[in-house]
Amino acid sequence: VYLDVSGSVKEYLPEIIGAIAKLSEEIPTLYLFSNQIVESTMKDLIRGNIKTTGGTDFNCVARSIMGKNFKKAVVVTDGYANLDNKLSEELKKKKVSILTILFGGLQNCPEFKPFGEIVQLDDMH
């Protein structure tokens, strides 16, 4: 699970952490991202140990997914970021499936749409 912790999501993090915490048994490792990936545990997240590097960048998520050879991933984000076309094509070649969970108002995330379902966090309660 890749969790967006950029500045624009700060106000939503308590709700998101609450939702993710319910799945702590199934999610041993989290990958927090803004414009870099930081590996984290559910315990650290619940304690508020959140490292962020500022703006949002989906390129670091794509590189991490491919670097770890993940075939499936979940990305929790407000959707305000870009993904380079080259990285998008590489994800397609590797047939990566991504479930995108959006929050904060955007109804779509064109960057991850080619890779799977996009759902609203509010629809998951």
C-alpha cells in the first residue's frame, strides 16, 4: 500500500489512517510517499511517525512498484500529481494492476486509470 503524505493531504490523514488501521493485519508494510518513498509500519503510522518530503510525485511510486516487482499495488492519494508517460508505459508492459483510492474531492485519477479501478475513500466506509 502506497499512502500519499504530501502537504495537500495533511487534513485527511487522521481519517485515512483510521481506515487503514482496520486492515493492519493484512498490511505489514506501508510505503509513504510525497516525492520520495519512505517505508513504514502500521505502528509508526498510528503513532504519527510520518516522514514527508513535500510535493507529490507518482513517478517515485511507479519506480518503487517496478523495483520491487509488484504485480499489484494499492495507492491512496488525493490524486494531485503527475506520472511520466515513459513510466506509465513501463507499468503497462509489466501488466501492473493498481487499485487507486481517492480522497479529498477529485473524482478521477487519469494517471492510474489504465491500471485498474479507482474508488472513493468515502465509498469504502
